[in-house]
Amino acid sequence: MKAAYEAFEDENLPKLKQEHPSLRLSQLKQLLKKEWMKSPANPFNKPTKAYNETGNLKQNNLPEEKDSEDED
């Protein structure tokens, strides 16, 4: 996560400096952090599945039982 944030910072900090030349570095980093929290580059913003979500898997993938009447 730290590497992803540093890459995001390297890419976006110069843009923020151009947009807000009068701000201090600490203020720029605050803006950068706000953008990072919403960014799709943030690994925490990736869609995840719930621990109990089955997806495409069958929930009952046990073999079906044969009726005892059919075997007679």
C-alpha cells in the first residue's frame, strides 16, 4: 500500500502544485490524501467479495443421493 501511495504522490503532487501554487507542502499533502482516499489506484477501493459470497460456485455441490426404490 505504501508503494502505491508513493507512486500516486509522485504522479499527482506536481499537478496539485500547479493548481495551487500558494499552498504549503503540508496543505498540498492533505489535498493529495483526500484524493487518494477516493482514487481507484488505492488498493482499499478495489471491489471485494464478502467472505460468505459464493459467486458462480454451486452452494450444494454434493452428489445427489439415489432413491432406494430405483435400485430394486
